[in-house]
Amino acid sequence: MNDDPSHWNDWRAANPTTKPSLARIEFAMGRNPNGSPQGVDLSHLNLSDANLNGCRLGFATINNTNLRGAQLRETLINQSSITNSDLADADLTQASMSAIRCVNTNFADADLSRALLHSSKLFACIFDGADMENALLDGALVAGCSFGNVQ
């Protein structure tokens, strides 16, 4: 998935009714040349409607990624970078998303109930219609986000 997203995306286009199950995968984490932690790169992938429940995606790079309708319940996404991605209608119930940096991302109608967003930086994100009941945003920096009809 990391090397060339076109192979995965071509497979998804050829199998539009298949909902991939990648649940409980612990994606490998390594170090970048500076010695900082580096997770999986899911950029430019079509992961719409995929089951990613319980995955470990710490320090991931999630840019221009389609996660519309994806299942991410109890997924660890801490300290990841999410930019220009679509998580509309995604289920992020009890997802651990502490210290993420999220820019221009769509969470419309997503379920973020009991999600942990401690110390996260959320810029220009759309949360319209999202279920954020009991979500924790303590210490989060939120700017330019839309929260219309949030539960």
C-alpha cells in the first residue's frame, strides 16, 4: 500500500462492492531519517467502507485519503497527520486520536462518540452532523472548523 497507491485503488475500482477487512492490523512503525517515529503512509488510498476497527495507526500519514464510511472503532490513530481526507460517515467510536494534526478534513455525519482527541490540532475541518457525544477534546487547538448540527 505504501509504494504505489494506484495498485490498491485500481483493485478497489474493479471490485466496487467489496468492503475490505483490515481489522486489528498493527501497521508497522519505524523511524524517519531524523530518528522520529514514523507510521504507515495511507495517503491517496481509497479505503472507503473498509473495516479498520481496532487497528494501530500511530504516527500515520493520512493525506488525500478516502475513508468515507470506514469502520475505525477503537482504532489507535495517535500522533498522526490527517490532511485533505474524507472521513464522512465514518465510525470512529472510541477511537484514540490524541495529538493528531488534522487539516481540511471532512468528518461530516461521522460517529466520534467517546473519541479521544486530547491535545489535537484541528484546522478547517468539517464536523457538521457528527455525533461527538462524550468525545474528549481537552487541550485541543481548534480553528476554522464547522460544527453545524453536532450531537
